[in-house]
Amino acid sequence: MDNLPSVTYEATVFIGDLDDGSLISIFIKLVGTDGESARTLVRFRPLPLPLCVVFGWKWGQHRQGEFKVSCHSSIGKLFLIELQKKIERPWSPDSWFHAKIEVKSPEGDTYNFPIYNWISGSEVHRFREGTALRVFEESHHLGLYSREQELCQRERDYRWRVYAEGIPHCLEAEDLDKLPSEVKFSKIKNIELFFSRESGLRMLNLMGLTNSKENWSDTILVFTRQTDISAYVQRHWKEDSFFGYQYLNGINPILIRRCSALPDNFPVTDNMVFPGGQCSLADEMKKGNMFLCDYKRLDGLEVNNVDGKRQYLMAPLVLLHKTPDDKLMPIAIQLKQTPADDNPIFFPTDSEYDWLLAKIFVRSADFNEHELNVHLLRTHLLAEVFAVSLLRNLPMVHPLYKLLIPHTSGTAVINNLARALLISENGFFKKYTATGGEGVTTLLKRSLSSMTYSSLCIPEDIAERGLEDVPNFYYRDDGLKLWDIIHRFVQRVLGFYYKSDDEVLKDSELQKWIADIYEHGFLSQASTGIPQSFTTVAEMVKFVTMVIFTGSAQHSAVNGGQFDYSGWMPNSPVSLQHPPPTTKGTTSKATMLQTLPNKGATANGMAVLWLLSQQYSDFVPLGHYPMRHFSEEVPRKLIKVFQAELEVLSAVIKARNKSLEIPYTYLTQAEVDNSVAI
């Protein structure tokens, strides 16, 4: 009789994405401070995914099964659970996604085990109880051992790869199938991506465009899938005021800066831009009314051939003037960096098509600068570095892992696809854009070498560019408020765990995380200002705020409007087929049409931009965490406060947008994803 079990642990397992309703059989062992349970076989059959969809199951919800684990006596405080899949049949599903397991002890305590991982094969998987712990807080030898084993396995699963010298390193994976299962997209997301891309290309194929090498003769294609803003762009793209507006609230709001002195290579005089003598450059600079956009990173790039034809990409300088009615108007454009007789400076007083074509060359330069530096490098590639370093250096039980892991979802996959489909030898950029091939790598190298930590932190970036008081700058207004909300949230959560700077200093896992980012993301370049270690709580909070802002808000600001502002091709040409005029008065509408990308490049650009601008079913708004990694009540309450503050900001933005001719929505909660997932 003494051998009969005397206590029972009641548990519930929550299962996520499954192919069918197959019988689930897993071995479970509970490990506590005073012992461990026997290895218990558990079987249950959850509702299959198709039926879940029929009955209203949504992404982030989970199916569940209940079971009991019996022990001879209490095993103390639970801190570890072991799971092992039982192979029932050779044809049974290879893996199941376990969301979490909740265990109620005989003493009435409830323990949460956040898993959010695939259980596959026959190996044993170990997961810690959800209470966050730093490495110096571990008091049980099995806790330290499981921590070390987890990180050893992660170092094997998440290996750094040098994709190209001089740019951030990425996750080693030949293709999507080689990615660790826990970072893969859902099956639903994969299907949606495929159909979104294929439907766009199929429609354009039916119009005979995707493979066409013909130039536009008179009428330029309007993509039948328009947005309100893309339709607005089509109507207003020629207007100088809209040209200037895009530097503030378009998809590249990080290039423009206040101009206090003209560069030596931009010889603009008062007579050129203020011929009536109504004002002077010096006076307008003193008043803070002059602004400069310099595309010097594009200078001298090796330019691509598209369909066997050389393409052209300029490195313009653009001077803008804020008028008394608060419009930002372009007043001078020089298309090459070096002044010369065959490099005229263009003005609004020039002929219609001289001035329009000069702006088109600027917009094409902006497309390439935006896509490769502002979008790919400064959000996608950095977000992958943050994610891989997190997975390599912080165990699931670490508080920073719990805070940041929702902001890494989907990043490894979308970047793998980008390397395969967009910037590869046979990808979109190589086939259709001016920077394709060698130019892509060169621009990425130049961009990283000139990047600074302060430019990734929007309060410092806005101040450094002198844009604190520029009117109608909604990216700045919304972005600064979002930064503050995120910063308060991070400060409160990490402040709950880190009570002193000394705790930051002695957290060896935290220090390895930032050191890994410095080495593999910023290539150990001290000039970037990226910290190599953390010495204070404040330093850590600021950096983590930047990480979350970059992967959520900043990505939304430079990604969500891609089709809005580039779906009408003349506003953002992927490439240009003729060089700019070397003398004025030689440009016509026919010249402009011959210069624009051909029909095939246009159509494929539209399809890609449409795909990248969509919101998919697994979109998770910033601040919403369907995967509940935190077990403690304090961080859970702080998450609710975070969500409430984000909702208030979104309401303020929506109210403002009602009075705007062009609503700025990219930083509302409904538009900002938790992570770089598209």
C-alpha cells in the first residue's frame, strides 16, 4: 500500500497549429525542488485545424487537452517540465506546436510553462516554469544545467552567416526548410503570401505586362488594386508641394535635414532660387526655412542592366524651402554630386519636362535609397540581428527574452525570403532595378558604415537633423509619442527585474547578447556608437526601446506605405533607362516616357510592392501578446497599461487624420505589427 500514489497534479496542455486532429501522445515529466514525477504517457485528440477554422478558431488561440500526473508525494515547487513525443505510427504528424502547459499542484498552486515551440522527433525537450530568472538568481543545480543545455542547443540551431562582407550577419539557413521550426511562419501565412504574390502577377500577366520589354508610349498602367493614397499620388505626383510632403510623411522620412550651410558641391546662389530678390538663402537658413536631401551614398554605384539595357541612377542633391504657408517646396535639384557644365542645376522655373524629369530622377534615387538602406538594412537586417542574438544568448526563462521574443516573430523567415527572391542573383532587384547586383551590396556597406546609434533612436535623430519644429511632420509627431510609450513600458518591465546597475553588470547572459549584436550586427565598428556592453539600467532600457521601436514602429513607417506611394510608378521608378539631360530645353513628354522603366519592370515592381504592403491574418498589433511568456502579475499588468496607452495614441492620431487631406496612419496600433514579419 505504501507504493500507491498519494498526490495528483492536474495539468492542461494547449496546442497550436496542427495539420489535423490526430491523436497526440506525449511523455511528460514534472521536475520540482524536492523530486520529480514518473515519466507519464498522455494521450488526447484536439479539434483539427479545419474544424477550428469553421468554428471560429483564430490565430493566437489554442486547442487544449487535460491530463493528470500522479506522484507518491509532493515534489515541491515545480521549475521544469520534460516533454517527449511518442511515435505512434510512421505516418503520424512529425511535430506539434505546444503553446503552453498549466499545472495545478496538490497544494493549490498553479505553475505556467510557456513553450511556444514545436515538439518533434523523439528527443526530450525541457522547459522552465514561467517565472523570469536571471542567471545569477539560479539556486538549483538543475536550473543552471537546463539553462546551459538550452543555450548550447540554441548556439547549434542559430548560427551566424556572413551573407556579404560589410553588411550585418544573418541566420545560417540555405532555405526555409532549414530554418529552426520555432521561427517558421504559420502554414496559413505561407499560403497567404503565395496567393498574394501569384494573384498580382497573374493579373498583370493577363494584361501581357510582366515579361514585356516595351516602353510606355502614352498611357502608363494603373494597377487595378489601388488604395486611396495611391489614387491620390496618381493625381498629384507632379506637384512640387506633394514632392516635398513625401520627405516628411512618405516612406522615407529619415533623409531630410535642416540646412544651415550649402555643401561646397552644390553651388546654388540667391539669383538662381530667389530671382526677384524677395529673400536670400542666408536669411532663410537663419530662419530655419531651408532643407537639404543628399543622396551621396548612391554616387558611383555600379549600375544594373535590365533586359540587356544599361540603367541610370543619379546621386542628387535637393534643396527645399519652407514657404509662409508651411509647404515644403523643392527649389533646386542637382542630379550628380560633382558640379559641371553637363550637370545643370534644375529649378521650378525651367520648362515643364526639364523640371519634372529632374524630380523623377530624384524619386528613382529615393526608391533605391529607401528600399535598401531605410527599409532593408535599418529594419529587416537589424531586426534579424537582434532576434538571432536573443535566441543564441538568452534562455526562455530570462526576462529580456520574454519581453523581446514577441518582437522577433516571422523576421527570420521574411528575411530568408528577401535574400532568395529580392536581392539574390535572380531576384527582383537584379532583374528590374538600377541597383541590382553589385550596387545592392555596395549601398548596404556604405549605409552600415555611416549608420549611428543615435540615428536609430528617433528623439536623437529628429534633433540631430534639426527637425523639431517643422510643421505637418506626422512621422515625427507620432513616432516620438510611440517611442515615449515604448520607453516607459520597457523601463517599467525591466525596472521590475533590475533594481540596480550592479545587477545589469553581473548578468553575463545580457552582456553576451549586446556583445553579439555589436559584433555581428554592427561589425564591431565603434564609430556607430552602439554599446559593446551595458553598465547601467538606463543604458539597457534605451537600447531595448530602440530594438522594439525598430522592429515595430519604424518598420511600419517605412513599409506600410510602399504601395501607397510607389504603386503609381512615375512617383517611384525602380530604374530609369536613359541618362538625365546635360543641357536644358531638350526634354519632352516623349523623352520622359522613354526614360521610365519598361512595362515588365513596372509590372513586377507593382506586384512586389503590393505583396510587401499587405496585412496578413497572423498580424499582431504592437503591444498584443497572444503568447503569454510572462507569469508574474506585475509584467502582465504593465502590458495592459502599455496597450491602453497605445490605444489612446491611436485615438488621437485618428482624430487628427480626419482633418488631413492625406491621412498619416502608419503609426496607429492597427497598422504597427509587433515585429518585422513582412
